[in-house]
Amino acid sequence: MTGTITPIGVGTALAYPKQATAGAPLDSLADPGNTNPPIVFEPPPGLTGGATEAWIIASGGDDWGGCQVWVSTDGNTYALAGTIYRSARQGVLTATLPAASDPDATHALAVDLSESEGQLLSGTQADADAYVTLCLCGGELVSYETAALTGPFRYTLSYLRRGVYGTPIGSHAGGTPFARVGPDDPALFRYAYPASFIGQSIFVKLPAFNIFGQALQGLAAVSAYSYTLVGTGGVTIDVIGALAVGVGQDWGVVGTSVAARADFASVAAAAGYDINLGSPL
């Protein structure tokens, strides 16, 4: 028998070429950059279920991985309210959206989501009518059917449902804040507050961390944003409408967030008559 005899215990691995590196190593301590100026708004009862809530929409740059949410009622002492782990689809209008009737098949909503690098998808007309594609445009909630890409992170939204959930329909100029929203959006932070806070200002700080969950900014290093709570999401009771159908009024314990309204419609009376609505409470 012939062949090569290799001493036991002696050997070497075959030589393979070294794989080229793909680029610079990842920096787990990369600076996340500041959180973009947030959008803070209070949705109507149809989205809050009658609770008083302020919704906070936040986003950041390429290395932004999320942010903590710190809230203060005096601008000095802050408490941690929670954490945002995903960037919202946040941007601005690039052209004026005129006021119009609902549904609005005449005008288009032009938006730029560059600050958040957000993306929008089209839906169906049924989606728009069911408010599946809900967006915030200034103080008006809208939904859309078609999202046409017109440039990097720029879209034109058409077939609009206007004044969704009873929000006021208005004209919105270019530069108006815009965001894709929804009560189940994981990028949305819902800050619930007691009715006793209505009328007070809160201060919000959003220290960011990077995409690795590292390099958290210090609280003192970030700006505070103020917002005055108005209680929009609280339950509204139509007093006259309820009494007209024989429904009694029990507004719960003192402190419950309830807004009462009464529409007496138009009153026609001959000149010289007095209308006495009782003494003020």
C-alpha cells in the first residue's frame, strides 16, 4: 500500500480567502439626534371612548430609535409617563388644502414626510369611508383613499373624508403639521389625564435613544414643549336631546369628565316677549 503518511496530531486547515468587510463597524453608541418637534392634540370622544387623553406624535432622524416621554405640570418637576419605540409618520403640508364639504373629491392633500422618512399606502374608498386611513391635518381629522408618491417621502392624497369624528373642517396652509394617526398605531403615545387637569398646561420632554436602544439623552439637554389641556375627548351629553326622549341625566360623581350641551334651536316670538331661562347657577 502506498500513500502519504501524516504523523498523528499534525495538521493544518485549508487556506481560504478572507471575506471582505462590508464597511465600517456599527456604532451602538451613535448619537440618536433630537426628537423632532412633536404634535400634541386631543382627539374627540369617538376615538377616546369618552376618556380625556392627549395624543403625542413623535419622530426623529436616521439613528433615532425612540424616546422617553416625560411630563410636568409646572415645567420644573418631570415624571416619566412612558416610552415611544417607533417613529410616527409625521410631516407637513406642502400646499394649501381649502375648506370643502365632505366627502371631498375635488381637492388633494399634498404632504412631505421627510422629517420622519415616513411612508403612506393607498386604501380603498371603503377604507376612507370607514376612517381606516385616518390622518391629522392641523386640527382636522381626515381620511383618504389614494396616496400617490410624487417624490422622496412626498405624497398626494385624494378622495378625502373631511371633518372626521366631528372635527372642524377648515383651510390648512402649507407648513401645517400632518401625521398619520389611529388609536391602535404603535407609534402613537396616549397620555391619559384626570378631568381636574382640564385648563392646565402640561410640559413634555422627549429625550431620544438610538436604534440600538442606547445613548439616551439627558433630560436637561432637551427642549420642553407646552400644551394646554382642553378636555376634548371627554363625553359630551346632549341634554335637550336626551330629555326629549325621556332619558334621565346622571353625570356620575363629581370630577367625571362630562361636557353638557343644549341646543334650543331657533326661537320665534312676537316683539315684546321675554324669554326666561332661569337663574344662572
